[in-house]
Amino acid sequence: MYLKKVEGPRAVRLPDGSTMTRADLPPPETVRWVASRKLAVVKAVRYGLLTAAQAIETYKLSEDELGEWMVAVKTWGKEGLKTTCLQKRKQV
């Protein structure tokens, strides 16, 4: 079995005891960003599976976009990544 050489860890342990691997991340060509995919990228950055720079480059995100996702998860959890939640916050 051949493992592709990657920068950084292949897996990280999350605070809830589960393990997150690079296989758990959305594919680099992702166009439709649902809350669960955004959350996977945020967790990967927060717990060291990817650096912010790697996430931005891999997923063609802006720094602001990734930053907004990070803040939304910290403030509202996964619900904060949903489009409906974002729309409600902008109305207030």
C-alpha cells in the first residue's frame, strides 16, 4: 500500500476522543459548501490537521471566508455555518 507524502499529520485526535483524518475532509474541487463540509475544514485547521494557508490554497478560499467560518463555529457552533443562520444575523 502506498501512502502519499503530505505535509503535517495524517490524523488528529479531537477533544471528544474521535479521530479526524485527511480522508474526512471534503474534496479539493468542492463547489457547494454545506455546513458539514465547512465544519470539517474548520476542525482540520483548529486541531492542526491543516494550516490555514493549506486550507485556503486547497479549497480556493479567501482569508476572510475562512476567518468567518472559524468565528461562526466558535460563536454559534455548526448552526452558525448554515446559510439561514447567516441571513438571520445580517438582518439584525
